[in-house]
Amino acid sequence: MSDVVIGLEVHCQLDTRTKLFCPCSTDYRDDGPNTHVCPVCLGLPGTMPATNRAAIEYALKVAKAFHCTIPEECEFSRKNYFYPDLPKGYQITQYDRPLALGGYIEIEGEEGGEKRVRLTRIHVEEDPGRLVHKGNVDRGRYSLVDYNRSGVPLIEIVTEPDMCSPKEARRLLAQLRATLEYLGVYDSEKEGSLRVDANISIRGHERAEVKNISSYRGVEKALTFEITRQRSLIRRGATIERETRHFVEARGTTTSSRSKVEEHDYRYFPEPDLPPLRVAGWVDAIALPELPAARRERFVAQYSLSLNHARTLTGDLRLAAFYEEVAGDDPALAATWVADTLLGELNYRDRTVATVDPARFRALLALVRAGTITDRSGIEVLRAVLDGDEEPKAVVDRLGLAATGDDGVAVAIAEAIAEFPQAVADYRAGKASAINYLAGQVMKKTRGRADPRELGRLLAEALEE
Ligand code: ZN
Ligand code: MN
């Protein structure tokens, strides 16, 4: 049993067309600062918020997908604090009457099998603006503020401290991201659409809260660093203080926030400009699409995939769709090529499957399946297709990768036997593995175009003579 205790608070931007309380567009990333603003999201006096129904429906979808209890009524509250990115001096959020309570997210547990991470609550709130620091945060002369983000709808998902390793935290976030994207309420590729606060402690000691981690990879790194830091303090007999820490992405470390955590008094009170929100009638009308777990089971049943392949392929909405587009007549071959080969090549290039043309990938699979090229040449073709702008067939012709007929292979075998008499002698003396050495030489001579299964048989035959 691990003695590590991890809980997460995750903020995700809901991918609505307009902001939570005004009609400004949320599509602000390619535009100049302060171009998607109005009196409401600038917090000018005398303005009134009006709730975006789509944002509430999106949040209800999430709550339903994670098996939460959804009260008939929820309510917005004001969270009062002063910060330049918050022009009203308060954030409209939910406090004691959130949209959803309880529920759980299912992940693959560290010790195998499915594990349920319980949720405390899910609530809806508005995103603050964004500060742009000129130079170093501490020493820069000034900061600029951009209110384009101000008022974009967020859901905040709070988990119970049910995770016991950074890996489980990563899996939870992956499952969360996948589900939200399947629901069509979130776009993980939009910069800044995710922010995570992580609570982490070693059982029996105080916990640290690592604030504002903004990437999926960052969460695992920050937590791994914290475990090492906390364990080394405990080993030295020091006490771990309850504190807020910041993740330094570039170094993969966390640092103590200079000020000690004071318990903030946010003076929450119900938002007087918005009546309580009655959602009872909406919830039943919300239909959920096929979610990752269901699609995983379908992939196993429909395409006879291994659980591992099905898990990988359904772990991302775009990848699952891509796979179904290329599965064709040989879903097993396609699964291996997508989950094992393509994903590796994409990760290496820091690219997503969205950048791959399914028609070209299908053409590549057809060449492999027909035996026109070997698996090994197929990888070479795939790399050329990913890095250039060519059809697979054109790559095969240009690089001369078509699998050689028996003649070319026979010549290479004869050469290898003549050139490596020691290996031949070893093989004939009963050292069976010597044949692998000769096969490697033949592969070299044919530049990988010999069919490996055939090659073993042909070599053995030639060595009999
Ligand atoms: Zn606005
Ligand atoms: Mn929040």
C-alpha cells in the first residue's frame, strides 16, 4: 500500500461559443488583447449578468457522465477578493449550492483493475482575465492585463484524496480529458484551457498544495517532485508545513509561495443579480454520447482488439475516430500500426493524430497487407509520409522499397553464406542462433526488403545444402 495521498482540483474551460454571463465570443486566442470584452465582462458598474444556458447544459452533461448527484436547484455566489485580473473585485462562482455533488471517475488503478476516484463536487464559475508580466514577475517594471478571458465559463472538478501515485493522477486527468472531449464540451488543444491544483501528502503528515499547474505532463512532474521533497524532509526528522507551493514548469520543481497561506476570508454570499438556477427539468433531457469506457468495450467486441490496444485507441476522441476510419478489412493490423507504430512516431515529433491524413495511412496499410512492402519498410514509408508530402506508393517507388522477389533474396543468401563461413560452420555444428546472424546480414543486403518469415525458411534450406 502506498502512503501517498493525492487529491486534485481541476479547472477546465467549457467550449461554449460565448462567455458565461455576456454575449462576448470565447474564441479570443488569435485576437489582440481586450478585443473580446463588453461592460459585463469588464465589470463596469450597473451591468447585469445573464447566464449562458449552453454552459450550464455542458456542466450538467459532465455531472451526468461522472454519476454525480444533481440537486434540483443550484446557486451562484460571489467570492470576494482583490486582484487586477478580476475587475469586479469578486468572482461569480458557486459555493454552498454547487451544480453537482459526489460521483466518481473510473481509472485503471496502480495495482491493476478499475479504480473509482470519488468526486467531492463540480461547480461552474467564470474565468478571470489574464496578467501578462513585462519581463520577470518579481522585478519587471509593469504588468499588462487582458480581459479577453474574463468571463469564459469554467467547471471546477474537485476530487476526494483517493489517488496514491502521480501515475494515478495522470490517469485521472487523461480520463477526465477524454470524457469531456467525448461529451463535446471541452477542447484540450486550446492553450490555457486546463489548470490544476494538487493536494499531496505522505500519510500522517501535513499536506502541500501545488497551485496552477497548466499542463497534463506538469501534474505528474510536480507530484513526483513533491513526493521526493516531502520524503527527504521526513527522513531528516523535519516537520512538513502546510503550505501553498508553485510549480516551476521549466525546472520541474515546486517552490514555496513567499507568503504563508493565510486562511482567506472570501466573504461568500449569494449573487444578488442572479436568481437560484432550477435545473431539475433539464437533466432528464440531456442525452449522453458513447463515452470512452463504452467505446473501449465496443472496440474489443467489434474489432477483436486486446484490452490494451482498445484502451489506447479510445483514450482520445480523435485517435478513436482515426482508428475507425482506417480499420478497414484488417482491424488487427490497423490497431497495431496505429497504437504501436503511429503513436510512437507522433509522440517523437510532438504531433497529434489530427495532422495525419487517414487516406494516406490507409494506403500504407494496404501496401503492408498486400506484402508489397515489409513491416520494416512500412515504418520507413510512414516516416517519409509524416515528414514530407507524398503518397505512400510514391515513397515506395522513390526509395525502391518494394519487397524483393525471391531472386534478390536468394542472391543475398548465397552471398551471406559465402562471406560468413564461421557463422555457417557454427550453425552446422548445432549452434541454432547463428542463423539469426546470417538473417541479419541478408536483411542488410536487401535493405530490409526480405520477408522475415520467409527468410528463416529460405536460409535454413540453403544451409542444408
Ligand atoms: Zn463580455
Ligand atoms: Mn475555482
